[in-house]
Amino acid sequence: MALLGVVIAWDGNSVIFTIVSFTWAGFVTTFASIMLLSLFWKRTNRAGAAAGICYNCPRRYSASA
């Protein structure tokens, strides 16, 4: 099954690779700021991280952004 998925993804006319690329880009844009802040800012906490994700995630995926 995995080999079939690789063959489909490498096909030039397939859009699966493009969809997966956009999905991972969305995950990175949502969580990268939280990960960087947690490494370099000592006052980062769980509530602030959750609030940042809840605020930024709908803005990143809306059509008007």
C-alpha cells in the first residue's frame, strides 16, 4: 500500500503531493511561533500557547486572510 502511495505521489499529474505539501505548511505556520517562543521566552505558558493557536489557526485557513 505504501509503495502504491509513493507511485501515485510521484506521478506528475497527481495533486496528492501538492495537497500534502500545503497541509504540512499549514501545520508549520500554526505551531512554529509557539515552538520558537517556548525555546527563547521564559514566560511562555500553556494557556498562552493555546490562546495563540486558537487565535491564529482560523486566520491562517480563512479565505479572507
